[in-house]
Amino acid sequence: MAVYGPVALTYYLVARPQFTLAHLAFALGSSLVHVGYFVFLQRGYRVGDLSLVYPLARGSGPALATLLAVLVLGERPGSQALAGTALVVISVFVLSGGRGLLSPERRAAVVYGLVTGLFIGVYTVWDGYAVGVLAAAPLLFTFVGEAGRVAVLAPLMVGKRAEIRAAWREHRLEALGVAVLSPLAYLLVLTAMRFTPVSLVAPTREVSILIGTVMGTRLLAEGEGNRRLVGAVGMVIGVVLLATG
């Protein structure tokens, strides 16, 4: 909020965008879903590798979002776009370890990844409806959503001042990086969903899996680079099918 508050205020004063009670209600609802997403994703990272949890969550999320977009929003993606979505999902399965996903030591990470994917699918369609159908301004929608997340989390932080101070002391740069980059990335997604069907935006944004996989195998030395390279190539082909379909 501290980072984007001045930007949102300047935008509101200069552009005077409409922000209705319906927009407010959807932004606050989005806050609740995003809190669940962040909590389950971070808990997944505690019990599993980045290159397992992140691709699994991000791969299952757009598949569910595409299904919900068809069922709830009435979108009708073409056969090529559906083939691209299927290829993205299959590639995520390869990236995440294939049949190794069923091993006992990975079970908790898989569960967290899939539940995180469920949250991704729900908030993608929810937010896509808010900006695409209700025409909520993406910047204001994101900022109000951030305010809602603060309101939800603040009561839980009341008795954890020592933990907060320790986290700020040890990870302030990472926290600031997330504060700048995470809302900025999602602003781009919301802006795209203003003029592009959710069933196309949701799978295409998962190109971030490539970056997460490379960082997991290279920077965090999680290994299995050849298999994950095959999955990454399949994912790129799937995204190309989506972009041209």
C-alpha cells in the first residue's frame, strides 16, 4: 500500500475513473481469495521444492480458470486454444516430476500446489469478471485488494511483533521486492483481461513457470534439468498455440 498508494491517488485525481460499490465488493472478495492463495503457496514452499510446487500450482490454476471461464463467463475458446491449454497442463506435469508426484515424500507439496491452483483459478475468473465485464479500473482494483488483504491479516499479526521485527530485519529487501513486483505483474494481467478472454490470458501468463523452473534448478540446485527442459519446451509450444489461436 505504501508503494502504490501515491500512484493510485495520482491516477484517481487525474483520470477520475469510475469505481462503484460493485467494484469495491469484488475487490474485497478478491482480497480473501488472494490471502488463501498466498498462505497455501508459502506453506507449499516449506514442504516442497520451488520447481515442484510453483509449476504444479500455476499449471492447475489456468486449467481450472479456463473451465470456469467457459462455465461461468460463457467464453468459447477455439480448439487450438484448448489444445494449447492441454499442452501447458501436460508440460507442467512433466516439469513437476511426472509419476514421481505420487511419492509419499512429495504428497504434502502436491496437495498444497493443487489447492493453490484452485485459488488461482477462482481469483482469475473473479477478477477477470470485475475488470472485463464490470469495467473496474485495474490499478484501483489492485490497490483496494491490497488494502483488503492488510485488513484481513492485521488482526493475526497483533501478537507477533517480535516475529515481524525479525522478518523485517532479515528479509526487508525481499519484502520490498515482492511489494513492488507482485502487484505490478498482476496489474499487467488485469489490464490484459480488460480486452482479452480469461481463457486465453490465464494459461498464457504461466510462462512465468519457465523462470521459476530455471531459478529452482540453477539457483537453488534442485536438479533434474533435462526433464524440466522438455516440459519447458512443451509449455512454450502450448503458449504459442494459445497466442495464435
